[in-house]
Amino acid sequence: MHLNVSPVIVHENWLADWAELLEQVADSTTERTRAQLAAEIIFLTHNEGLHEVNLGWHPRGEDLLWRPDLQQTKRSESGQWYVPT
């Protein structure tokens, strides 16, 4: 079994929320399933261009997504600069 959970959005209580989600998964699966379980957890990535577009469409959402105090810049395989959120 493969579990793909995305996107992770970092916010004030994100670790507690994720702990609760993963506990629910553990409580809802059998020991046999957990022994075979693989997981992929993907953080939301964001770039400055998308940030500017989103400010026009969903400025309140950007309050949650655009967090330079928490973000680390990275370059994608295509060469674009992304900022994980």
C-alpha cells in the first residue's frame, strides 16, 4: 500500500495536525497493512510569480502560504526558483 499525502502546508499547529492524521491512519489500518505501507509526503512549493498572482486572486490565502520566515529557496529540475511553504 502506498499513501500519498500532499500538499503539506506549514502553519502554527501543522505538526500536531499531522501527528493526528498519521495516528488516524495507524488506527484505521491493520498490522499487516502498516508493515507494507510506504508513504510519500510532499510539501507545497510556491514561487514568487505565483505569489504575485495569488495576491490578486486570494490575498487572504497568501497570508497562510507565503511565509518567508519559514521558507527555504530551492531550484526545481526545470530551473525555476521555488519557495516551499
